[in-house]
Amino acid sequence: MEKMTMTDSTIAFIGLGLIGGSIARAIRKTRPDIRIMAYMRSRSRLEQARQEGIVDVILDGIDENLRECDLIFLCTPVEYNSGYLSAIRPYLKQGALITDVGSTKCGIHEEIRRQGLEYCFVGGHPMAGSEKTGYENSTDHLLENAYYIVTPPEGKDRSQPQALSPNAERIVAVAKTIGAIPLVLDYREHDKVVAAISHLPHLVTSSLVNLIKDHDTADGTMKQVAAGGFKDITRIASSSPEMWE
């Protein structure tokens, strides 16, 4: 595994926000030879990415350009990622691989099974982020030394922990290329783990922020005396509501 290198030469990003943009920047930094395409709703952000030399080709939508891609990243909120599978499917060339960066995995794995796409999908979840969102806050080092969870559609064989499919190895290679630490998990185990260490803390912090909002004194004394500990606990509550929903 240590010797894995990226062999995919053309990559597309559907969604180019904080995580997608950071992956694209890191790939551009370490592998400038790789051709990068991208599509998102904000044309101005795509133009910015092209001006900065991160994106080579701006996509107007899910179209024929994807036939050139070896690897396609789904980097939209999780409820939209599954919906893009049907749109992308007609444009997959032989050997192309789809992956995602969503923080829940069971839903999209169930959808790829329903569509019979297990042969061309491997899930992924970079365990890094920020309360700041959008391409404008992406960096080429956001994912350095962060765990990058890889979820093969076939699950993980605990009796042979080192036995990875060629497609799973490709996503492990992506993680290594951008300086992240790959960790292969069964997608069901992933959701249990992340619910405990990521999703539950967000619910707690959001609830705490709302409690202060609803029960603060008229002159805002609670907010006035809130110190570093409160800010540390509640930082994540200011991140994207759309993504967390």
C-alpha cells in the first residue's frame, strides 16, 4: 500500500466547495500533470478556480466531457450526491470510477447497489473541514495528515485486512497523493463511527447555541461572559446548515 501512486490522469469534480476545492488544490500541487474538470452552481467560483490554475475545464453540466474522465468526485451535499449517479452513468467510459466525499455512506452505497454500479464506485470521506465553507476557503493542505476513510462497496474483509480491490486502491492512492491518511472501513461501520464522533457533537453544539439564544438575558449577559471554552465547544455550530441537514 505504501507504494500506491495515482494512475488516473483526468478527474472531474461535481461540486467544488471546501472539500472538493481542497482535494483539487492538493492534487494540482502534487500532480500538476493531472487534468481537472469541475461543475458547480456558482459559475463565478469555477471561473476563479480556472484563473487560479486549479481547474482546466469548466463543465456546463453533466455532459459528454465526462467521457474523458478516469475518476469523478461527487462533492455536493449527501442528499444530492446520490441523485447525480443516474445523470453521470451514461457518460462513464470503461474503467472510470466514481467516488464521493459525503459524511454518511449507507445511503449512497444502497443507491449504487440499486443501480448496479458496485463495479465503478468506492465511497470516501475525508475527515477534515472547517466552519468556513465554499471554494474560497479551500486550501491545498486542509487534508494533510487527516484520516481519509475509504468505503468499498463490497465492505471490508476482516480476515484479510490488506486485501483491497483495485478500485479501492485507487482511492487509497488519492488519499496518499494529497497527504491524507487512508483508512478502509465497511460503510456501515463508518456511519456508526462518524455518528458518534462527528454528527452527535454537531447536534450538541447546535442545541447549546440555540439554548443560549432562547434563554439569554435581555441585555445578553450569557453571550457577554462566554469565554474560550464556550467558543471551542460551539465553533462547529457555525458551519453550513445545508450540509449538516
